[in-house]
Amino acid sequence: MKKNIIIVTCLMGACGFTDSPKDKFRVPEVRITIPVSNVTTKDVDVLFQVDSSNCMRGDQEILKSSMFKFVRLLQNTPGGMPNMHIGVITSDVGPGITQYPDCVSEGNDGLLVKGGCSNPEGSAFVVDVNPAGCQVNRTEFDTCSSHDCSAENCLGSAFISQGRALEPDDLELVMDDKGCPRCRNYGVEKLDDVLKCMVDVGTSGCSFEMHFESLRRAFVPGKNPGFIREGAVLAYLLTADEDDCTVSDRRFFDFEDISLDGELGPASKFRCTEHGLICDQPWKRTFEPNQGEVTYTGCRPRTEDDENNLLMPVSEISEFFAGIKPRELLIARAIAGPYNEGIVKVTKDENSWPNFFPICGGDISNGARNGIRIREFINQLIQYDRDIENAVTSICDPSFEAKIDEFVGKIQSTINGYCPVSPIAGCPDPGFSLEGTKITSLGNDFSAVCDPYCKVTDISPDGTSINIEKCSTDYASGHPEIIDPALPVQACFHAVYDAECAKGENFGPSRGIRIVVSRRAKPAPGILTTADCATIPISEAGLCLDDIDNDYDGLVDTDDPDCLGLIL
């Protein structure tokens, strides 16, 4: 059988290498498409939305326990902690003019809340930002060796943009654990303790959880002044054990006839199900004799043109939310009831009324329900398909730390760039070619080459694609600044070394290479940039008997430590 072998000199596009231990390598066969960040800001506004209904006590405790990790991950962001605004809203907006036993008329009305917390001082949201207008010298370990910042660099006047202050005037200059100056509005209290208090929103909220309506109200102009900054990344995380029940038709709250035969049925949250979801089978309010539960399949949100829909269409809130920020500045995630492949089980409550069979966490009075509308909402806001799988995490999980890890990781990759999931062909030793530190056993001439096999494309909102060429070495040695008004072309791409992309086993995931795009000016809102790249394996493992250097590290078969213990 023929092997995919090619002379390395031609594969790497620079003939003449003679100092590699072998002259044959596997042709790159696997291609990946990776996002390329167009974000140039370090400002991040985080909004936690926490369900405050009466079944959420345990879930709120788990969320509180996750705040330590949330803060530590943010503080360890490469380049230093972003400039943070952090706020909390609930899902309680009440039923409006119609009174329901546990619903105050307007609930929290989309306002940022901090309950009885003493911090943040004089504000409903946390501010933790770098001082403005001073010099901070950072070490390679992201600690700070020196600075010339003073209290004046934390005044609102230091953060003027387009004639207005982006930060409040009462921030305090504080040194963080890495010796770096920060401007804060919560004094010396630990940030994770501040956030633990803030997300503890209680459990007295309306049992008709209107996640979408509360979110919409939070962004009504003038509602939460100063929280959202123009040009900042907006990172949103919803935690809820029941699906959205945002009512668009006030008839929903007509409780005069609550019989099973009434037009709207019993005064229970099954109304949210019946008038918010449609399944392969029609909904039933009554059960056959000795029938304990009914299973519905293919359940999905009702759409705007569905005459039985009494809830806000998911498309309406996703379009509203997407209008707040360009997609590249928007991160949306949720911890919610599992989708469960659209399968919903309904049983009877103590009144013989239909009710969701809990998918986890208790009985029909307090267990979690499928988050079908929530999942659809989050998915409509996802920019990259690769994010869909992990965008919504199950509230049934005993810990939320995996979601917090993914959430902060998404924030970091948005502001700092994305690590490819594999090394990229054409750049076998990014540590040497881009940084001067070898991480392979390849010869120096071969290691010095970094000519990534990638096709980079800008995709506009209407689907139009524009190819981006590699940056010429004739300008800035092929590595211009991200925004360079003097760039000879409108845009070009090049590779950089990022230690965060080489922290895994075998310097995974990508041996440190990351693709960036340099431009004359910021791209228009909504531009999606991707890199389609040929890859090489991160390891020789599983390919230890073919006499080929599959992972391009200068070691073949049993000479490669990847193969130790794998060959009998």
C-alpha cells in the first residue's frame, strides 16, 4: 500500500533543508476551520441573570460556589484581567397588571440588583478596570513590576471618550494580588465574595419566569445607566431551572376559568408549555384512566405565526439582543434544564392538572424542566458552530464549574484570540520560528519556517466572502500591528506565538501558533473571519510503525517519546 509521503522541502514550501533526521513526512490530510477574532477591546461587561423563583435555592448555592473559579480565571487572563463591569438581574418581572399569588406587579423590572450586599459601593454593578493615562510595566508572568498610577488615574475624567466618562467618579486605586493597579468600587473585599452576595437573589420571585422580558427591560435606555459600554464585549450567562415564560398576550393571565376545559386551562405553569411549545403530538390536559404520564416528542418553540402562541417568539428576543451588540462582541450562555432531544414528559399534580415531569432535581413541584426556548434563544445568538455544543449546560449538573470555565474561556478567546485545536501545517515549531525557543527536535533551518497553510476569509452578514492574503514580509517583517493605518493592503493575516496555545500535552493544542488579521481600520460590525487550515497531528501516538514523522517534531516512530509503551 502506498504511503502519503512527500519530500519535506517541498511540503514546507522552502526547498533546500538538509538537516532534518528524516526527509519524509505525511501529507497534511486534516483541515480545520477556526475563528479569527476581530475584537480589539479589553472591556468586558458581564451580565448574570439568575432565576429567583422558589425552586432555585440549591442552584443558587452552586452558582455562588462557582464565583471563586470565575474570578480566578478572569484574573489569570493572559495580558491581565480585562476591564470589567459585572451586574446581576433576575427573571422576575411579575405578571403586570394581573395579580398572581407570588408575583409582585413588576417584580425587579430588569433592574440590576445586589440585594443587601454592602458592595459594590454606591452602585448596582461591579467596576474593576485598569487605571487610565498611566504606565504599568508587566512581566512575562503577567505580574506588575512597576507603575506610575495614582488616584487621579481612577477618576471619571481619566476615562473620557467622545466627550463623556465611561467609568464612575468614585473608583478607588487598589493593588491586586499580582501587584497591578486596578480601579474598583468594592474596596478591599474579595471580588468572589462580592459576587457570591450579588448572585444570591433569593427565591421569592414570580413563579412565571420571564427570562426574556427581564433581559429586554434591562437594556431599555436609561434603565441601568453606565453598565453597558459602547465597544465592550457583552458576556451574558443565564441560570434557570425552568424554561422561559415571557408572555406576549395578556390573555395568558386570565384566571377566571381555570378548569381543564377552559380556554386556557388551569392556573398553572403548564400554560407556559401549552402556549409556548409545539410537539409532534397535540397537548392534552386530561389523562386516560391509570395513565401516569404522557411523552411528547419533537417539542420546539411556537413561532410568531402560530395562532396558539401566547409567549414572546424566541426570534423576537434574539433579534433584540443581537441588536444591542455586533455578534463579534456578544457572548451568550446558559445553565438550564436539559433539552433532552425535545422530549417532554407530562404528569398530573395534586389537583390532577397537567404539569411537567421533572427532568432532574426533585418532584413535579420543584424539579427542573426542559429549557427548550432557552436553548433556541442561545443558539440563535451563537456566532460559530463550534460553540453550539457547549453553549447551554445542564442545571442538573452537581457543579457549574465546567460552564464557568467555558464561559470565561470564551471571554478570553474573544479578546485575545482563538487557539487552533491542532498544530498548523507549514509552521511545525512556532516556538522557534516566532519566539526563538525550540519545542521540537527538528533542524534549525526547518524549525525557522512558519508559513501556515491557511485560507483566511472575511464573511459579511449578507454572506459575501472576501479572501485575505498573507502579510508581506516587506512590511513590518510580516507582522504588522492589529490596526495599522499605514498597512499597504486593507487586511492581511499572519501567525503569532501565544504561550496559552502551547500549555497542553506536547505543547498542545497548537504548539503556540495563533492566526491574526491585521487591518488598516476596524472591520465593519458583523464581519465573521475564519481561517481554514491544514493541520498536522499533535502526537506520533497511533502512527508508530510507518517510518514517517507524522507529527513533524523531528522524531520518527520509536525514537519519539509519544510511542513509548505503545509498541509491544
